Amino acid sequence: WLPLPDGVKTERVVTAQQMYEAVGRCYGDADAVVMTAAVCDYRPETRVEGKIKKTGGERLLKLVPNPDILASLGREKAGRILIGFALECGDAARENAMKKLREKNLDAIVLDSPAAMGAERASFVILSGEGCEEQLHDATKQTVAQRIVDLIEEKGRK
């Protein structure tokens, strides 16, 4: 685990279900929430402790959906500012991000691509529910984070 910054309340989780429950416990106290990454969309239907021994035959893995934490927050928004991220690529990236913004009831969504993962600098697009679009080319993640904080402050003043 990373060291905790002073004044930050932390809930440590391992599974998507634990994260869903932890976010639900904390959400009522929040004025704004920024969800920067989604947990895996699917998980194995059954969890096995230890190693699965090789049997020589084929093995099928049945996957079931994890809860959509961001969508659940959007359904219970009640005046909070809610910002998400959309990791998308291809010609439909912007369209897919806008669809997430609408369906999950977000105030804004940060569109990035797989090239941003692990990179020091990348290009991002911030899309808002009001139809505004802000391009951040070759930006550091710190620059994007500061822009998100500024956006929350701007929306909080409205």
C-alpha cells in the first residue's frame, strides 16, 4: 500500500464488491466525487482459494458482471458533483464517452486513451453535461487533476 496523505480518510478494499460497499458508505458525506478508474467489468462467478490444479482438460471460466459503481452514484446524485473517466479508443471514443456521461448522470467525463496508462504525459478531453469540450494536449496527470479540481470549484459556485 502507498503511504496515506495527512487528513485523507481511506477505505482499503480488494474486491469490486468491497469497493462498491465502501463508496456507498462514504458517498453521503461527499459534495463531489471523482471516479478515476473502473474496477474490472467482470469477475469469475466462483472464487477459489489456492491453486487450481491442472487436470489435462479444458477449463471454462464463467464471468459475471461487477456492480457499476459510477452508475449507482449517478442514480443517487442528489446535488453532488460527479466526474468520471472514460478510457476509450478508436473512431467512436468521444461518442462512447458522451454516452457514459449521459447514462451515468455525470457532470463531466475525462476522455483518455490506453496511451495514457503509465505515461508521464498524454492527451485528454474533458466533456461536460452542458456540451462543453476542453482539450488538454500533452498534459501531465497533475495538470489534468488540477483542471478537475478547478471544474468542481466552478460547478460548486453555480
